[in-house]
Amino acid sequence: MRLAHLHLPHTTPFARVSALQQALTTRFLAHKRLASPASQNTNGTSNQTRKAIPPPPDPTIITFSPNPVYTTGRRDLPPSNTCPPDPMNLSLPPALEPIRSLLTPSGSNPPKAEYHPTLRGGQTTFHGPGQMVAYTILDLKRLNLTPRCHIRVLENSVIDLLKRYGVNGFVTEDPGVWVSEKDSGSSSAPPKKITAVGVHLRRNISSFGIGLNVTEEPMWYFRQIVACGLEGKEVTSLEGMGVTGVGIDEVAAGFVERFVERVNEDFACKHGVGEKIEEVYPVREEDLLV
């Protein structure tokens, strides 16, 4: 199996990545319908025609940093729908009502951040410059991943990556990946969240993924909300943990590398039932839209 990696090196509109992700998941789902035995039997497909079915799309990881954007998951969806309405008449969940002024234009000034409801799991969080976001679009069945295993692979991939920078990441009863302030000299401070995790599954096709804070740039935006509904819990970054001089591109490449290692070691090689990822190849945005 080959894995495609699209890395968008510049700050990117969130809607652009969302549309790309939707196009990819639609392609996966269309292939799954075409290849399903029920579909073939219903349409009277012959064995010869079945052999002509194209191979499944390659699993894909998109890594990027979006323009400042607050997103909601299924637990915080607004009462209207999942499409951003007129920015002057936003339908916001209660978690974002206190910062409505940040999300709407003021005279000739644009909003400080966008708002996008999504179908991922979880609640309200922030994505923006200084953060590496990774969306994984793949068929869990091919990789022999259960939904829970998929989450664990994402978390462990981040934890493995943090070790490269001398930071001890871990999971708690709360979602995401956390770090302890004792790594930066304090022994009594509570853990802080460094990575948010939220995914969506449809017929075992995954979308969305993780947001890892690299610099302190997102911290002001996080302080405006109760991130992920976790009252009293703070957020930090690699820079906040004393790791400086690290760029988004480097972190993105490192995450993809660790993700492949985790999938192969824990599921393809150890259990011998999932498909192994043999190669990661770079793609351009236009390649994925063909």
C-alpha cells in the first residue's frame, strides 16, 4: 500500500482544505459502493466486470496550517446546520456566543477568526497559524484499524513525535495528547493539552484528525474559549515547552513518518492482518483533484 502526503506549506483557508477532504472521502465511498458484493449482485455484474473495478484510492494525509478558525464538532453543532451561514448572522453554539464579535466583521475590518461547524467528534476548538493540522483520509478496514485503534494510532504518533523533541506526551481520561509542566521546570502544575484529536467515520472511511500546537501563536485564541469543553484545562505548544526553532513543515513530515511506523509496527507487522504502508509519496493539490 502507498500513502499519499499532501503538505500545504503556507497558511491555507480552512474551507479549501475541507472541500479537498470532502472530495477525497467521496471518492473512497464511491469506490466502496462499486466494489461491494451487494452492489455487484444487484447490478448483475459479471466476474469479468468485477476484475475491471479500479483499485481503491490510496490513503492520504493532508498536513497544513489554516487561517485562524474556530471549529465545532458534533457535540457542539449549532441549531441550524453544518454549513457556515452569512457571517453577519452566524448561528453559533453556546460555547462561541461570548466571542461573537471576533467572528463577525466590524465596519471595514474583517473578523479576527472564521467559524466552521464540522462533523468530527468532540467540541469546540481553535486551529490556526503556529499549529500543524493533519487530516487522515483512509479506509480503516484495509489497515485493520478499529475506530478506537485509529484514535490510539493518532495519539501515539504524536507522542512518538514529541519524544524527538525531548517532550513527554501522554493521554488522560480527557481527549487529546497532554504534557506536564514538570518538563519545563515545574513539578506541581496540572497537565496541559498540546494536541487536539477529533475524527469522523463513514463506512470506515476516516476524515479529520489532529491539531498539534507548534508555536505560541494560537494561545491567545485558545484563551478566548473553553477549548474542547474542558473547563479549567490549559493549552500549550512545543514552544511553550521550551522547544524553539521548529517549523510546521518539519513537524508535519515527522508526524507522517511516525504515523506510518505506528501503523506498520502495531497492525501490519505485529498482527500480520492489516496492509503494510510500503511507501509515502508527496502529492500536489491538483493531483488529488484529478
